[in-house]
Amino acid sequence: MCEGCRHHSYPYKAEVPVRIDGEYKTLTFKEDSDVWNIVDKLIEDTKEVNMKMGKSFDIANSVLKQLPFFSCMNIILKQEYQKDISKYMYCKDFSVPAYPGVYGEQPHRWVTKAHVIKNALQKRENSLRTKAQKKES
């Protein structure tokens, strides 16, 4: 996905899209945990806006839209997760279980991951449908 963006290698500096101590700061990112700290702040900020202003911004979408301002997408999109998504799509497309056996015999961890992936893909599909409908209007 990334072809060497400015946030691809540590260390780097970036202005974060969330206020820290009341202001937008430029921080030095030295490791993944620095990125995840800002992601946590974005999640808190989105939840707070939703609560205080009666909004319903999608938290994952909010983080995804702001991520390029301070991080490489590859830090969030781990290879393990990409393999899980590929496995899910394969199982769905060819109607085969991920593991031998019926639903009750599938590993609980896989069932949980499959539900998360399905919900995320459904949100994306709904978002794309809404955009297409707006363009048609």
C-alpha cells in the first residue's frame, strides 16, 4: 500500500490532528506506540464530540481519515490482519469454512474476527453506496 511516504520510517515529525493540552502540536514519532497514543486520543476525541454534540461519527472512519496526517497506513494495517481479511473473503467467495468442521467447531477467535471483518466491510459498502447516491442526486 505505502510506497515510502514521509511517515513510513521512524523517527519523523508530524503535526497531530488532535489537540493536546489545548493546542495542535508537532510531535516526534519514534515507534509504533507513539502512533497508537495519537490514535487513542483521536478515538477519545471522536467519542467526546459524539456525546457532547449528539453526533454519530464512525470512530474507525474518523481515525482512518486523519491517519495520513501523522502516520503511515502500514503501521495500522498489520500483515496479520490483511491475512485474516483475505481468509474471510476466500471463505465467503467459495462458501467454505475457515477451519474444518461446522460453526460450533470453528475457533472462537476466528468467529470473532470474522464478525469484525464482516461489519467493517458492511460499513464500507454502505459508505460507498451513500456516496454514489449523492453523486446521482
